[in-house]
Amino acid sequence: MKKALITGITGQDGSFLAEFLLHKGYDVHGIIRRSSVDYRERIAHLEGHERFHLHYGDLGDSMSIMQVLSLVRPDEIYNLAAQSHVQVSFDAPEYTANVDATGTLRILESVRLCGLADSCRIYHASTSELYGRVEAVPQDEQTPFHPYSPYAVAKLYGFWIVKEYRDAYGMFCCNGILFNHESERRGETFVTRKITLAAARIKQGKQEKLLLGNLDSLRDWGYAKDYVECMWLMLQQEQPDDYVVATGEQHSVREFCQLAFHEAGIELRFEGEGVHEKGIDVATGKVVIEVSPDFYRPTDVVNLLGNPEKARTKLGWNPQKTPFAELVRLMVKHDMGKVAADDAAARVKVNLEEYLEKGIVK
Ligand code: NAP
Ligand code: G4F
């Protein structure tokens, strides 16, 4: 039985990858951070599985990484842990560098120090943000990098240190240059999930308006569940290499809004430009989307489109397994259910409080 270690197992990708590897028969180990609240929603359903194990550790702490590595001695490591929010990296650039850049080095060097360099294969979560202020469209493995945020600069170090360990020590390590991938498990402050949740809340009368930043930004959005398969495929090849993982299709934030609101039952019309642009509910004439400069970034990456040809031909991976429209549909469907369920739970709580107050229940 193969053993895999996943850093970032509580995140969107980590949770899908853990399910995928359990299904493949792996013994799955994950590194989690200690927190004062137990927040492991995405992997709660896996806890108790006989081949699922969690260990405390932090990418900022070499000793904890060494400890877990020497205990588990994995065959494969998937290094997904990161401060992954681009906007947050402008507020916490030093922390982002420590986890996303030096944290990657800590994993690689710990593998060497634990004597696993010849046996352990490593996948590293690299990113399309490396293309940043893009020098060509679409982007592939040959396109020059031009990072354009503290996050991207930190991830650029991660990319090169993975390559360096491959060349210097002959280690089997791969960079997956993943374009944006989303899901019903996406963090709620990334733009797609912010939109699908807002569309569901506005439709159900729980929110008046959605405030967004740059509506013109273009992304190549895929489904996270499909992308974790590609991470695994990279580690099953004869030779380590770096691969672009993308759908090859591009949409704007505005288009994402239009489709998500349509799925929620609201047709949108956009009027105005820049900070004055508004999304209007055609049926009611109400403004449901406004632009706020609070969500503009000091430097923004605005034209990402990946060319997944290498992953398609060499790995046999299907970039269009879940088309864009299907991705938006499944996210909105999930969030319509979630908003309704949260509302029902809140009503039960209010009723109970009222009944207790009136002495109807004791
Ligand atoms: P995510 O949902 O934000 O998950 C990040 C994970 O990293 C969480 O499990 C988090 O743990 C963990 N983490 C953060 N800081 C840590 C630290 N100091 N030590 C240990 N663990 C730490 O991110 P994601 O969307 O799944 O992305 C996974 C990886 O792919 C990230 O490296 C991201 O930068 C990269 N990536 C993502 C995309 C995308 O579109 N999703 C595209 C390209 C690359 P907590 O739960 O404790 O916070
Ligand atoms: O959803 P986002 O925050 O994702 P971003 O910045 O592309 O980063 C994600 O994808 C990267 C891969 O390219 C990963 F490496 C990274 O870890 C992360 O998963 O923003 C997407 C676009 C940006 O141009 C942003 O300016 O949407 C624009 N946007 C417009 N309004 C907004 C908003 N982004 C956010 N988060 N919130 C808004 O209100």
C-alpha cells in the first residue's frame, strides 16, 4: 500500500485529493495546523477512515515537518499548503514568503535530511499567477514568468527551488502550474465562491448587494476535483516534469456573475463603467452588484488563459471534463441549498429561544 502525505489537507484541493487517493487505495496522511477552533469542515467526513491519518505541523516550522516525515516516510508528498489568497499577500507579504517560498524549501530539505530523496516523489502546487503581467496569451510551459503580487513572487521561489532540487539531487519533484480551479468547497473570499454565495443569498432575500473589484479580469476556471487527478498523474510518470493544468477557456468576472445569477434565477444587465458599473436585476430594476475600489489590488493579474496540451498528451488528462457552465451550475446549486439550510437552522434556533422564553419548552 502506497503512503501519501498531503500538506494543506484541510483546504479545497487537499480535501479532494485525500478522497481521490483513499479511493486509489493509498494510506493518506495529512498535516494540519493547531487552531483554537476545530475547523476541519472539508475533511470531517474522512475522519475515522482506517487509512486516513492527521498530524500536527506547520510549514513555518522545520522541526514539525521533519518529525512527520520521519514518522510517516511517505512514497509521495503533495505540497499544497500555502497562504493562498493573492489580495491577503499584499497585507501579509512576509508571512506569505515564509510559508509559500521558504516553506517549500523546508519540505524539500526535510525529505533529503530524512533520507527519502531517492524514494519519495514530490508534487508542488505552483500557479498561473507566475505569469502575472502576462507576456503571451495563452500561457504554456515555455511562457516567461512575470510575477505581479507578493504571493506570486513567493510562489516563483517555490517553483525554482523545486527545479533546483530535481537538478541538483536528482529528486523526483514536479511543479503543477495550475490555473484557477474552483468548487463548492472554494474559500468564500475567492471571487467565484463570493459570487455564487451572493447570488444564492440575494435570490433568497438574505443579502441586498454584492460588492466586487475588477469585473474585467479574465481567468481560466476549471473544477478542482478534476485538477487533483492531474497532480497524481504527474507523480506516476517515468520522469519528473512541470505541467500547465488549465481548461484552455477564458471568461471574465462579469461573465461569471451573469451566469451564476442566471443559475440562481436572476437575469442581470450591466450598466456604467469602472467603479460606476452596476449589475441590475432585469426583473426588478434593483442594483444587485456594485464595484468597490476596496477590492482592487495594487497590481492585478488580468489575462490568464492556459494551454493544457502537454498535460493532455503526456498525462492523458482531460482538461474539459467539467465545462465552465457545468462548474458554475454545480457551485450555485450547492450554495442555493446551503443558504436555505442555514436559514432553516437559524429559524429553528429562533423558535427554540422563543419557546424557552415563553416556557413552552423547558
Ligand atoms: P486553500 O483552500 O486556501 O488551502 C490552503 C491550505 O494550506 C489549508 O489547508 C491551510 O490550512 C494550509 N496552510 C496554510 N498555511 C499553512 C502553514 N503555515 N502550515 C501548514 N498548512 C498551512 O488553497 P487551495 O485552493 O486548496 O490551493 C492549494 C494550493 O494550490 C495552494 O498552495 C495554492 O496556493 C495553490 N494553487 C491554487 C489554485 C486554485 O485556483 N485553487 C491555483 C494554483 C495554485 P488551514 O485550513 O489551517 O488554513
Ligand atoms: O478569485 P481570486 O481572488 O483568485 P486569484 O487572485 O486569481 O488567485 C487564485 O488563483 C491563483 C491561480 O491563478 C492561485 F494561485 C491562488 O492561490 C488563488 O487560488 O481573484 C480572481 C480575479 C482577480 O483578478 C481579482 O482582482 O477576480 C478579481 N476580483 C474582482 N472582484 C476579485 C473580486 N477577487 C476577489 N477575491 N474578490 C473580489 O471581490
